Amino acid sequence: MSRLPTYEEIRSAPKVLLHDHLDGGLRAETIVDLARDSGHELPSTDPDNLATWFQEAADSGSLERYLDTFAHTVGVMQSREALVRVAAECAEDLADDGVVYAEVRYAPEQHTSAGLGLDEVVEAVLEGFRLGSAGPDGRPRIQVGTLLTAMRHQARSMEIAELAVRYRDVGVVGFDIAGAEAGYPPTRHIDAFEYLQRENAHFTIHAGEGFGLPSIWQAIQWCGADRLGHGVRIIDDITVSGDGEAKLGRLAAYVRDKRIPLEMCPTSNLQTGAAASIAEHPIGLLRRLYFRVTVNTDNRLMSGTSVSKEFAKLVDAFGYDWDDLQWFTVNAMKSAFIPFDERLALINGVIKPGFAQLKWRA
């Protein structure tokens, strides 16, 4: 049996990230700086202690404490300067982790309390990603696309969808809805999804994380989602017999047959109670059954994670080798919301050669 990839080796592999929240990935020291400038009160002004507070709150099992963390990240992201800095540092941190393509999402409506308009928010974030993506020689180290998120408990989804379409040729690659699933089905926003379909625009929907199969069914069959944010609860439509044979229900079979991408975030799913441990995470079975599974971070600050750390945990739990990690990565690149030729260029020109070199070294 060949040696399994180490964390340091995984860091050097080319990676693709599809599900990452901008307001969930700030550097702790940046939060302290921005809070001092804006007068926002924090639980701690020591960056190390603050980072620990975020992770402990996220690990607490309390949804209220978990949501409290975003009050502090969003709270310091209310000026153009703050948004540019946060976006630039996000691109830098992802590139440092070996990510070659990322789609980072955020809700513009959450960053207007100090007077910014929605267009100003989007333009600030795009500027930050442009600055942070550039290497010392001026050439991009990473390609970042943004997803504009509407909050499912609010009534601004059409406005945000129109915003996404307005900026889709300059860095916004798609649309998303997020927030509590229970009581806020995606069909409440069906007018926005129908508009996006008429405009030939891409969108993903948070579904099957905090709620079950009905949320996934509505996201796909009523709203026409291109991808599922998390989608963990699709496991509820799969029965595994004592001999390990899996029987798929009609919805699970449809998701697999149609190759609908699942944006899975293992560590985050543990924190929100969607899985009991990495070893028990549905990703193991779904990978074995060849669903279109991708590996993501969700909220890097709250989960204390990165794509490399997520991969390393999966290697430890399931014994995944370089072929498995390449499979996840190519899945993600195939599922990205950029044109086919650009996806193919990254797969054949960056991802496959990068993994081939790592396999040769191993």
C-alpha cells in the first residue's frame, strides 16, 4: 500500500474551493484592527484569544452562540476599506493554502448599515479580491469568483439576484441563498430563481444542512439549483444493508444521476450537528457511491480550518490517497460557475499536472 499524503504535502497540491463565506474567514488580528477603528466591541482584543473564542463558540453546540460569532465579523465589515482589506486577505490566505480557484460568497445586504449601497459593497469586495490575487510579479496566484447571497428570512432575493446579473461579467459568478432552512423554504424566493434561469445565470442553494430531504427536493425540483450548499441530508434517502450494499431512493438517485454537485464542509457539519464525527460523515459513503462530492471550508475562522486541513482529516478518517484528493478537486473544478473552457484549462493545465507531480514524488 502506498504512503498516504501528509498535511504538508496536501498544502502543496492544487485545490478548488466552492463553498466559503467571506464573513466566516477573517483573520483574528484583522477583526481586532477593524473593531478598534470602527468602535465595535469584541469579546477579546487579543487576536489569539479572539480566535479561540470564535472556535469555542462554533463548537459549543449552541446555534445562538454560533450565530453570535457573525455579529462580530459582519460588524467590522461595514466600510469600503474594511471590505477591500478582508477580501484581499481572503485571496492571499487561500492562495497560501494552494487554492488555485475559489468561489467566495457573502450577503451584500449585511454590509450596508454604515451607509454603503449594494453596488458599493460589491465593487469593494471585487477590488479586494483583485488586489489579493496578485503575486509579487503582478500575475494572479489564484482566481476568485464571488457569489452574492440573499438571506432566506429576508425579502431581498430578487434585488440581490439582479445585482448578481449586473456584475456577472466582472467577477460575480453566481447567486446563493443562506440562513435558517426550517421555516424558510427556498420556494419563498422562486421569483428570483426563475429570473436567474431566464438570464442564463448560475446559482446554488443552501439545502440539506439543517433541514432534511424536503429542502433538497425543493431546491432542485422547484427552484432548479445548479449545486447544493452542503446537501448532507441526502444520506437520509440512502439505505445501507448489513452487507454494505446501498439502495438509493428516488431523490438520491436523481441527484447522483444528474451529477448535481454537493458542496460538503466536513468540519462545519460537525459543528452544526449534521454529522457526529469525520469518520461518520456522509461524505465517505457518498464518495464510494460516486456522487459529485466536493470538499469545502464553509467558515474558516469559526472552524479553524482550510481546504488542506479538511483534506488531511479525510485522509486520516478514510485512508484517501492522491487519486481520491484529485477526484474531489476535479469534481469541484467541473462544478465551478465559470465557462467550460476556463474550467478545462485549469483541470488540464494546473490540477492534473500538479497532482501528477505529487504522485511521482510519492
